[in-house]
Amino acid sequence: MEAIYEVEVTTGSMIHAGTFDNIFITLIGTQGVSERTKLDSYGRDFKTGMVSSFFFSFYLNLKVLTEMSHQKENDWFCSLVNVRTPEKDLINFPCYRWMAVGEVIELRQLEQSWLEYQSRSVLPSPQFSGKMIYD
């Protein structure tokens, strides 16, 4: 059965954060790994401050998403990647960093406990970890 994922990518709002280059994504779950997929639609997808949405169909439901990786071909500031699963769960992958040419980054999902704290005035240390791989 086909599994449909919605991926929403937020580009940073600072000067020169956007890019015309190709961005690729791979979703990693407890039941498998998606193929490396190009994020693309008509026009400039990753303009400064822009939120871009993409839909993907895979023949495998990845179940619980644990991490994702993305790659690009020129400097770009990625703020956040959100993924909506076929079960309609929203999973947040914070990035908040520049990506350099040819760089591959693996992101871990943001823990729900951190999201709950964001709405409060007291902010604890983040409850997520990240791993970066340089290509």
C-alpha cells in the first residue's frame, strides 16, 4: 500500500538565506529508509523566509520517523523541516544552520516534551540530539 508524506521546509529569514539549488531529502523510519528525493516544484522553492511544501508517495510506510537527512549543492540556511506522516502525525526536525556545498546533514526529531515547554515561559535545555555528516 502506498504511503504519502508531506514535507514542509522553512528557509531562514536572514539575508542570502535562500537558494536556487537542488535540495534532496531522505526519510529514515523504524520500518525502512525512503529513496533520496529531490525537493522541487515550479519556481524558487527555497527563497529567504519561505515555507515550501512537498508531497511524496512511497511504497513502504516508514512507520515511526526517527531521523532525516538532506543535501544541497550551494550555501543555504535551513530553519526547520516538518514531516506529516500517513497517520497524520506531525514530526519536527529543527535545523537552524547553514548548509555548505555538498554537505549532508542528518537531523533527529524534536521531542514532544520540548514542544510542550515552548509554550511556557521557562525554557529547559532541548530534549533532542542532532548528527551531521559531511559528504
